[in-house]
Amino acid sequence: MSEQFEAGLRRAADAVGKLREAIGHVVVGQGAVVDQVMWGLVAGGHVLLEGAPGLGKTLLVRTLSQCLDLRFSRIQFTPDLMPSDVIGTNVLILDPSQRAAGTMFAVQKGPIFGQIVLADEINRATPKTQSALLEAMAEHAVTIAGTRHVLEEPFFVLATENPIEMEGTYPLPEAQLDRFLLKVLVPNPTEDELVDVLGRTTGREMGAPPRVLDQAGILALRLMCRDVVVAEPVARYAARLVRASDPTDAQAPDLVKRSLRYGAGVRGAQSLVLAAKAVALCEGRANVSFADVARVAKPALRHRIIRSFEGEADGVSTDSVIDALLASVEARPAKVDAERARTA
């Protein structure tokens, strides 16, 4: 490993630490949630935040945008929101200076043209509107009146949804959920954290957090994330986890065979490895470990495995299935893989 890359790793870990500290000036607790959002930002993937109202999901995204020198936009999803309200449309412009031909069309860009986009309560919009956002997430471009417009990088979508209120909501289809690199569950605060929240929110308004990273800094982090090394045994561990989530696989745990209809696919394996690379980079390491893959398994896979009717009836959660996967799939070092290959 070159000295230049080692220096880059130290700068990356320092920048992520400063960003985490800046967010902590506003957001109380939620350390695991902040870390997972950092992984998505560094890895270049989008993040879905799920939690009850009032847990600070929107505050976290807004605070992150204040710490980054990027354009921020917010889309409040409602049942009457149309795709053109998200991506934009062509509008008629009247030009009084031209008497004969006094009209022209101009592109009115929608809020999707931000660099950090908050899709608030995404499950309250109709599938047609959801697909407009998710297409932009996949392609990093939108088409307006037949013209393709490329979105400026970095393009990072943080969507929120409320799992409690199901009336008037349109749950995201599994194929669209797959577009999110990570699904993060936002927990309730502890007693101490709640006391801290009350102290901060019922007094005078706090100042904005400092800006930590700009566009060039974030793009550099994303390039460096791709250069983090994943040894073959670690990649095989990620592959075995994904393979074991398939209920038709012979090596799948009994809980998987009983409770799942479909397991994670190829994109699930890619998300495991990419998120694990982000974990290593955020900690200043050049190599991904087995523990990194296990650490990102839940946010990377929980929205990609589909429970069967029996699993839903028994109340089996996707996180408990992933726990069973982690317990059953062995993390083997290179020498063990080599020995098994010789004796096979």
C-alpha cells in the first residue's frame, strides 16, 4: 500500500469523524443511525430511514445537508403529488419583447435536481410518483419532454417512511426497495437522550452546524471507497450469506426455509461488499474484514428478503432471519478455504 493511499485513508477517517461530530451538535444520540447514513454517503448509495414520527429522521437529513457544501432539496410526498412535481416539466414563457412569436418553452426543473434530496414520507405518494424518484435514483438522470438531463454528482437520496400509519400509504414494491443501498431503522431514544432532546428543543434555537465537506471532498471519498481491498475469503463470505438467504438453497438455515419466499439477490451481495468497504474507509482501514460484512448485513439485506405467508403469520422479522444467517454461515480465513479446496 502506497504512502499516498495511507495518507488518503487518514484524511478520510478524519473527515468522517468531523462530519459525525458536527451532526452530533444537533442530533442527540442515534449514533448507529448516523454511522449507517455515513456509509451510504461514502459508498455512493441511497438510504431509506424507517421510524416512528418525531425520532429526528428529517432533522438528521437537514443537519447533514448543512454540514455539506451541497444543494439540498426536500420533497414532501403526498397522495396528490405528481411525477412532474418531482422531476420538473416544460413551462410556457411569454416574451413581451417579441411581438410576432412571443412564446417559448423552458424547462422548469423539479426538486430532484438537488444533490442531497430528502424524500419525506415516500410511502405516502402513489406508485407512479414513487417510480419517478426511483428512476432518477437508478439512472442519476431524468427525462423531461424527451430530453435527458443528467443530475449533478454527488446525488444522494435519503427517503423516510413511517411504519405505523398504514392508512393512505402506498408501500414501496420490493423491486423499488432494492434501489436503496441501505434500509436503516431509527430506534426510540433512551431516557438520557430524551432528556437531552428536551433541553435542546425547548430552549433557544441552536446555531447551524459547521460545514465540513464540499463536493470535491465527497467525490474523493467515493472514489477511495472503491479502492478499498476485499480479499477473496471475505467476498466469499458475503456471497455465502446471500446464497444462504435463498430458501431453495440446501445450505439455508431452517428459519430461512420456513419463513422466506425470496432471498437477497445479486444487488444484495453488491450492497454488502460496498457498504463494508465504506465501513473500512470510515475507520481508516484499507481492507474489509469479516466483521465489516457482518456489521452491514442487516441494513443491506433487511429490505431485500421477502417473507412467506408462514413467516408473516409467525411474526418472524427480517432482522431475526439475518441473525440466523450470521449464526449459520461461517467466516473462514484464506488458509481454511485453501485447505478445504485441497481436500475437496
